[in-house]
Amino acid sequence: MTLEPTPMTSSTELEALRGLAFSKGHGTGNDFVLVSDPEGTTEISASAVAALCDRHIGIGADGLIRAVPSALITEGQQLLASNPAAQWFMDYRNGDGSISEMCGNGVRVFVHFLTVQGLVELAVGQSLTIGTRAGVREVVRTATGYAVDMGAWSFIAPDEADAKGMDAMVTAHGLDVARPALSVSMGNPHTVVALAENKELEALELFTAPGVDPVPVAGTNVEFVVPAEPLVHDGVGHISMRVFERGVGETQSCGTGACAAATAIRYWAGDGAPDHWSVKVPGGVVAVKFFAVPGDSEHVELSGPAVIVASGTIA
């Protein structure tokens, strides 16, 4: 499989990448171009990332992940000082070329890519520590995919969240009026809106970014969520979600967004809400679990599949 540059793809964007090996992978439809860079010598500009991720003139993806040894990237070197096991760093870029702190589906696909490339060995039940711009993440290989300790969650505006259970108003095409929302950090920012029924979720037109007021300083991803009726079945909370990702647009899935959505619905549900959640997204289903960590805030685990669908070379 090769990618032939077209007249729409400028030489300044992709010419320097000729001969570069890549893979294409996804986690519940959230898809990525993946590049192995064990020597830390592959430079991919923001414009080249955008060209590669373009679904018309490039390979097509929600983002690009470069696998680079932590010792060969500044952010990774900082993590190694206190986390020497984090030998590999997930250098993640959004589809528009902008840098992103974290991607929950991307972490699973990244680790699967490392195993497929033979860069690490990871049997079912074993774990791997990796570096990201949101800190280190522990990933366990399961029988059906990977489970990631996403770290501690937090409110972006804790005073507002504690006082009113919301901190913003969100507008979007397909919604008749602005809706209250709650902003949650999973290492990257999310703003969660609860909708009453699936009809509202289906009616959304997410061709343009929803309006968020006030918008978090670094921007935000926006999740629209419908709780199931009943919400809890056999001890598991069930929700459905669509997401507009910052720097990308609507995606088939968002791992950190699923965690943020479950966090917000669990918070709104109050005492007795479960720790286990099933989150349905357009690309499939992921599982979210909340668990206590001694000496730290509550953590969130995300689990789901990871698939490599193709490999090739940029021609």
C-alpha cells in the first residue's frame, strides 16, 4: 500500500516524508496514523500531520501518533526522571496538526502498535508503562484489548461544579436552547452535556464546533450524553455518547471523552452511582471503571479494543 501525493498535496508538506513507513489503526472507530521512530529522527510538521490525516488528500485519520523512546523527546526525558519504566513516549497530534495532551483510544492503539512492530513484548495480563504529555499511563493487555489507568479525574472549575453541578452553557446545531454542562479534566479538557433522549442525540449536527460559555482556557472537547433508562443494569451504568473533539471535529469515539462523560453522569447521579460504566459510541462500546488509589485522588480505567488495519509506505 502506498500513498501517492496529488496536486493538492504540496511538496513542502509531504515531500520530506517520502519512504516513511506508517500503519493505520483505530480504537472503536477513533482512527490514527502511526509512525515508529526508534531513533528519534523523524520530524513531522503540523502541516504535514494535517495533510496525512486529511481524508481526501492523505491517509485519513483523527490524529497521528509517533512512537519515540522517552529519552529522545524533551517531555519524555522529564518523565523518566521519576518514572524510569516509561521507556516509550506517545507523541500525539490532532488531525489538524495541533499537539494534544492525551487520547484514551490512542493509548490502546499505540501500545498495540508497539507490540505489532516488535518494539515491546506484552502477553495477556502483563502491563506496560508509557509516557504521554498528560503523564505516565499504565496499560494492561487483556483478552479482548487493553485496559488503561487514565489517572485521576478532576473538575476544571471545581467551585462551580460543587455549587451547581455545572460550570458552562453549550449550544449546538440541533439543540433548541443552550444546555447546562460540566467540565472535567482527564489530562485534557472535556465539557459534558446530558440530553434527555436518543432523538436529541441523533438530531445533533456536529459539522461545526459547539459553543461553550465560558470555554476552558485550553479549549475543550464536547460530549453529548444520553443516560439509559434505567441508568443502571446489573451494577453497571449505561450511557450513549457523541463527541466533538478539539482540533478534529466529530469522531466515532473518544476514550478520554468516554471517561469524562461517565464521570459527569456519575456525579450527577449522586450517592450510590456505580463504579462500572458501559459507554456506547458510534464506533462501538468501551468500558470505564472508577477505583481508589491509596494516597491519590480517584482514578479512572478505560478498556476496549485496539486494531491495526493497514501498513504501508508514503510514496
